[in-house]
Amino acid sequence: MVKIRLARIGAKKVPQYRIVVQDAAKPRDGARIDEIGFYDPNTNPATVKIDLEAAKKWIANGAQPTTVVKKLMKDAAKNA
């Protein structure tokens, strides 16, 4: 199963995340199929950049977004 989920980058106690398409069996920071966005919760307001067209393509092909990514995509679509 393919998931759209967050992969953590950034230093200790300063998290930043990439929104990636990845096999569900792989570890969080393991091999990725595609990178479709970026999320930085440390800024005010939080920075969210998502390629919504790529996300829609992956969802149409059967990828399942996690609940957090689904919320981020909804917010990104509302602000676009």
C-alpha cells in the first residue's frame, strides 16, 4: 500500500517535514517514491507548500493520505 505522509527533517527540537509518497512498509525516513510538498510548523502561521496536482494524481492512483496530510491538503487548497 502506498501512503502520502510526513517525513521528518530538521534539527533536534526544530522539526520540519517533507510531504512524501512512500510505501507504507518503509520506515518514516526511508526510501521515497515522490516528494510533493513541505511543512514547517515552527513559523507563525505554519508554512505549508503542497503540489496539489501531484497529490490528486497519486490519490487517483490509489495512494492513501494520512489524517495529518489530509488536513494540510485541505488547508492548502483553501488558501490557494
